Amino acid sequence: MAGQDVKALLAGASLPRDTVSVCLRGDLLADFHTLEAALAEELSKPNAGMLTSGAQARVISEEIEGLRGQMRDASLTLTLEALDRRQWRALLDEHPPRKQPTGEVDDRDAIGVNTSTFFPVLVRRSVVAPVLDDDDWDSLLGAEGVKGKLADSQFDAIATKAWTLNRSEVSVPFSRLASKTLTSSGSA
């Protein structure tokens, strides 16, 4: 656009960032599902509308909310930032895809990198907050003689966020909720 101050834009530029939270108390998930099942059972009773049944459903609901609070308190929120273009290319080069004996890329690495070695490094390089030391990373991801604290699905959520920050388009997003709110309040 004509008239833009490129130097000012560059001075204020930053790489894409996002957050992902993982609950480190997986044991609480089983309790959550048990309470959810108990609530569903309570609400399905024929007398679900009666005062005593409604009171029991409320007690269970309060327990669920208390448990959700415990899970939030036990969650680690990571802030991830995309790598700059040179860092990204260097990381890709450091982790070429595995090859089959025929010379074809191994199916596990169809995205163009050795997925076994690439994603742990990408995650570590992408997390900018909180600052984690090597012991923290070993505890989270596991290491020789150390059982990791993340399930594969939790690691995948973090790795997917890191991949997306580096591979997705960055543009001005549209918020359907904000637009709907502004339109319905007459401010649009």
C-alpha cells in the first residue's frame, strides 16, 4: 500500500505466537469422567425434575467444576513462537526424512522431515515461555531413565501448534463472534 512506513512496520514486527495448555494431572481426567457419568445418570432418572434429584445433580455439577479448577491449576500453558525463515530451513535440513531401501521416502516422514527426531527439537525451539531448562524438558518429554509427563496426544497438540505457527498463513483474522456481537449490539 502506498505511503506505508516500512521501517516502522519492520520495527514493530514479530513472529507468529500462540499458546497451548496441557493438564499435567492426567489422573484427574478419570475422576472427571466418573463424575460426568454420575451426573448423566442422575439427570436421566425419572424424578430428575424433583427437588431432591435436582439437589444431587447440583452437588455433582459443583464437584465437576471444582475438579475443572484443579485441572486448570495443574495445567502448563506454553507460549510458542514461529522460527524465523533461516532457523526453520536449517531445522528442516537437520532432520531429513528417512528413506526406504528403494530410496523412496519412508511413509512415516511423508511431510518431508524425520518425524521421530524433528518434532521434539521443533517443540523445544518454539517454546518461548515459560523458560524450561534441560531437566524440565527431560521431565516433560522423557529421557534416558526418565519417564515423560506428557501423553502422546499432549505432545502432539504442542507439536501441531509449533508446526502450524511455522507453516500456516499469517493474515488479519476474521472473528465471527466479534462481528456477531457488534452487529447484534447495533455498534457495527
